[in-house]
Amino acid sequence: MADAIERVAWLSLFSNDRMGTNRDNNAPLPLAHFRHCRFAPLTEGWQEKQRAISTGFLWDLASGCEVVALGTGNFNSKECVSSNGRVVHDSHAVVTARRSLMRYLYRHLLMYFSKNANLTEKSVFTPSANSSLLSLKSGITLHLYVNQLPKGAAQIPTMLRLNPVSITTLQVNSEISLHLLVEGKVLSIFSSTFDNSACEMVSMSTTDKITQWQVLGYQGALLSHFIEPVYVQSILVGDSGCTEIRGMEMSVNQRVEGITSQLPMFYCMMRPHISLVPSVVTSNTGSSQLTYGINWSDGDSSVEVVDSLEGKTIEESPFKSGPALASRLCKAAMLHRFRLVAKEAQRQDLVTTSCYRELKMMAKPYQEAKHVLREYLCQQGFGSWLEKRPDNGNFTA
């Protein structure tokens, strides 16, 4: 099985007429940096046993393009709440890739705070000139590749038209509202068929989560104790069945236009450049094991295969964290990495706090930005963000 991991898919299909090369902060990734960029260490066998809805995060560096995180998947778990944080509830590709990216960021924080000068130099982080936090080194930008339009408002019908100046002039309807993923179905937040009291796993749509991350950053609350927000500069949609990205533009960019002035320092609405590009991963809809998902980040020796419905690693996975089969992407695993970084950074205020939810709430600027975003979406008529269950996150390391 280990030998099969050497099988690699390459991003070598991009052409000059599909991708721009003029550079600015929100310009798409240059073609020269994209060619011959390793997309993922997917094994041949696992490619056949997972649903190939794939997402990857890429650094654009002076030396070229480097893939740093990958996720595949298309399901939520059957379990509503995990009291110990050891079940992965949302295994959709974008969410999985983002959590893989977070593992990568934790790894580089450990490198930065190590007492090894060589490791510190290799870290992607550097002290910020504007705060006591760390920021990405100059010249490093983050980009997101998806091989299908994310579920939710990004997939709205092409006939829907908006005022080109501002989406707020549109009479809001279920097409452009926030959406929920409920047992494989996509429902508007205004849907009369949704019952939040039922014990079923419900999550916000992947489109809405991308919208949120373009305001709050992809690092999440815990990492915000150490680093400034990390934003995606461009989103590359490699969906062979997609002919336009109007829905993606509206949902990710236009729904939150004008919010930046209300956000705390270092947070903003980062408007990504969204492009259609050739697909580099084909969807495997004929598989009999569609519930499997794969995760990987740069530095991992092997991929991890997770049964999305169970929220746990499968027995045959190349990587397993232990006999309990808890995924390396679960909240408990993230908390463990956080505590390692807090110890290395000598943050006693964080080391002495053990509760996962309490540590997230201690990230005051992040929580303020999240509150502003959700209030803004509601005020603009897009609906109320689904609140997590009160017992979600009340566990310790």
C-alpha cells in the first residue's frame, strides 16, 4: 500500500488563454508557477474508493507553486454531537482541505517557535510589523482549487440577474440566501422543510463557509491567538461541467461587500479572483464506496482515509492515529496541536486553559469579526447563520 502512495496527479493542464498572468494582490496564480505543481499524493487504489470531489490549497512562492493541503469528500457524519471532539462531523472536500491547511499552519508555527534557527527560517511565518502576532512572509500568497462548484448559493441558476453595482438591491430569495446541508440535501435557510430540532447532522453549505473564511480568514479561532488572518487570493474552479461562475462571484464577493469598515483590525473582506480552469481531478460517481474521503497536508508521510458517515478513520487507511480511529482532523487533534504551539510560544494564558470552546472564545477579535459578519448577512436579508449546539466543543485535551 505504501508503494501506491507514489502515484501523483500533476497540475499541468492550465493554458494561457484560461488564466491571466498580470500580477496584483488578487491576480490569479501565474501559469509558470502552476505547471508541474504536485496536486496530491493520491494512491491509485484510494482514488477508486473515494468520491473525487477534491479541493487543494496552494502557496504561490517566488520559487514556484507548492500544494500544501488536500481534501476530498462529500458528506456529513451521522452523529450529531461528539462529546469528546473525536468525530469529524463535516467531511465535504473544502472543509477537509481547510482543516488540512490548519494542520500545515500548526506545523509551521512549531517550526517558528522551535529553538532551531534553521527550522525557524524555513517557517512560512514572520513577526508582523503591525501587531504582536505573526503573519505570512512577504511574497507568499494562498490559492484555492476546487474541482466542482461548492454546494449552496454558488450553484444558483444562471438566469438569476443582479444589479451590477450591489447585490443588496435584489429582492432576496431562496436562491442567494444562506444554505444548509441536511442529509445530503441542500436547503435554503428559509426552507419550510428544515426542522432544526430534529437530531440530524446539519451544516452550513460549503459556499457559505468559503464566504465566511474570506472575511474571517482560513486559520480559524484557535490559530488567531498566534497569527493574523490568512486569506485566499484566488479561487480556481476546475469543474468541466461549469460554464460560468456568476453564482460564485455573487455569493462569495457581493453578499459581503461593504463589511470591511465594520470589522476589527486585521480583518477584511478579501475579494478573491475567481477563475474557470481545466479540471485536473475527475469525479468518480461510479464507486460503490462514495462515503470515503482523503486528507493530506505537506509534511505528512501518507494520506488518511476517513469514512465520512462515521467521522472516523477506516481500518485500511495508510495513516491511523491510534486504535480509536479518531481522525487527525478532528477537534481533539486540533486542540492537541494548539496546546503544543501554546507551550512552545510560552503563552501561559493559553496553556492553563483546557476547554476547547473556551479557548476559541478567548480569541476576542476573531469572535468580534464573526459576530459582525453574521449580523451583516442577516441584516442584508440572506438569513441567520445556523448556531452550533451549546454542548459542541465543551471538551478538554
